Amino acid sequence: MKRRTFLQKSSKAALALALPQGNCRSGKRQLGVALVGLGYYSTDLLAPALQLTRHCKLTGIVTGSPHKIPVWQKRYGIKDQNVYSYETMSRIADNPDIDVIYIVLPTGLHAKYAIMAANTGKAVWCEKPMARTAKECQAIIKACQQNKVPLSIGYRMQHEPNTRRIMELAKSRPYGQLISVKAEAGYFDGRSNDHWKLKKAMGGGAMYDMGVYPVNAMRYATGLEPIAVRSAVQSTQRPQIFTEVDETTEFLLEFPEGILTHGKTSFGKGLNELQVDCKEGWYRLSPFQSYSGVRGRASDGTQFPADPNNQQARQMDNDALAIMEQRPVLVPGEEGMKDIRIVEAVYETARTGRAVDLRE
């Protein structure tokens, strides 16, 4: 089969996989979602996306900022009984309007509140990065297993059609043996040093905030798990601001089959590219993690046009439908934990200058 024909067919298959399918087995037509934390991501992206979803809807909020409550109630019609503080969040257990609790807090708080959410008996969605440590990730997984509730991590890119196409190419390899992967994600962050993303204890730093994009991309672009962190270097151009966390991190991962992957993440510059080089060609996504669309091309001229649909709505609809149909979610907790284990190893290599064997 010619490469172009193969890619056209694989893109259609990837799109079909990414879209919600089938009929619900649950009596509910939509699942009620409560957002925990009403910062930028909830306010500007998730809440608007929940107005576009078919299989879930915004029914509750959890916030520590009372002044935000009337704004959200007016905008989204949220009932008084569906508004909670962090101290009263456990009462969601008795609320039939809420089926899913979505943790959208600073990374350092994910484990605490994801475990609290699991203990309510509701399904748990947790934004990435999943937690600060693999140990915390395991605690979240254990709490969800003990309470017999689904757990999904908010990797919107794994639901996106062109990203699904990259995953398929990792399996089919129409361009031959994979040689190397380059994945870079970053933006210029002009915040002052009182923001949580610049605090180590809160899970701040470029490697946590944006570094999970290249780490996850390296894994899905190869279809393999890394065997070692070979090198890692952290740097800053603004030491007066980045006193606790990394502004820029570059790292090299070794995968099976002799595949080397180069990653870079930064709060100091815009970075947004995934490049896969093979023995008989190449393909790339640029941008590969933009909210406004993912697009790319291949060495034979094949184009990967951007999908116009809302990424967060697609992600939440897919996860809701999986819950209603009682089948596995696309991105379970184990997937998030794998990335955090690698992130921790990158930090260790950057600190010690020594490679870390990930097979141990």
C-alpha cells in the first residue's frame, strides 16, 4: 500500500477512534461534572467546552473563592446545593446531580483532592500532570480502585485525531524503522514569582507544567517505553524569578531499538513541535499541542490538517461515554503515572549529572 493511501486510511480510522461511539448503557443521558478549582483552565477552557458536550454537562463547582460563586451560577445555572468549598467537598457523595469530579488544581494538590474525590464514590477525572511523584500517582490509583470508581487523566491530546494518527504510525511504520524523535513544548511565562507554577511544593516548573507533553509524545510516537534518561540539563535566563523551579529543561531519553528522543520544555520561549525521523522518511506535527488545533505533514507531502472540534469537549465526551458504557477510559491513571516516573528521573539526572535506568 502506498504511504499516502495508507495515511489517508489511517487518519479516518484514528478519527473514528477519537470520536464518541455507541449507545449508552446507563439510564442517564448525560453525566454531571463538578469542576474542582476555578482557575484559568476551568474558567476559560473546561467550562465553555462543557457547553459543547453531548454526554456530560457542568452541574457543580468546588472553590475556595466565594466571590466566584455568583458569577458561575449566573453564567451556567448551577444550583445552590451543587456549590461546595474544599472543606465540604466530601458531601458530593450524597448528590445525585454530580457523577464526575474533575480535579483542576495546582499539581501539588492533585493527590489530596483526587483521593478525596474517589472517597465520595464518584468517577474521578484529574488534570495532568497527574501528581508530583509516582508515589502520589499510585495513591490516587489505589483510592479509585478501593472505591471502585473510574479514573481518567486529562491528556486531551490522546483524544485528538492527528495525535491518534501518530500513534497508529508508531505501530504500522510505513516510513520504516524509527530513528529519532524530537518533542518540544513551551511558552513565555511572564508571571511574577508568587504564582504557584513557580513554587516547587506546588508542583511548579517547566518540566512538570509543559514537560509532560514531550514525555508523553515520545512514548506515543514510538509506541514504546523508555529504558533510560541519558542526559538532562536545566537552565534559566531569569534567576531572580526562577528561584525554586526550572525555567528550561532539555533531556535525552533512550528507547528500545536504539531510538533516541530529544525533549525540551520551557517557560522562557515558545516551543510546539513533534518530529519523528525514520529510515525512509519523516513526519511531524507543528503545533502538536495547541488548543487551537494540531496540524502537520510528512516527507512525501501528505498533509495532516487541523481538526476544528473542541479538544476538551472531545476528551470529556469520550471519558463520559466510556463510563456510561462501562468500558475502560482512554487514558487511565497508570498512563499518567508512567510520565511522572520519567519526569522524576529527568530531575534526578539534571541534579546529579548521571543517567537513570528506567528498567529498574
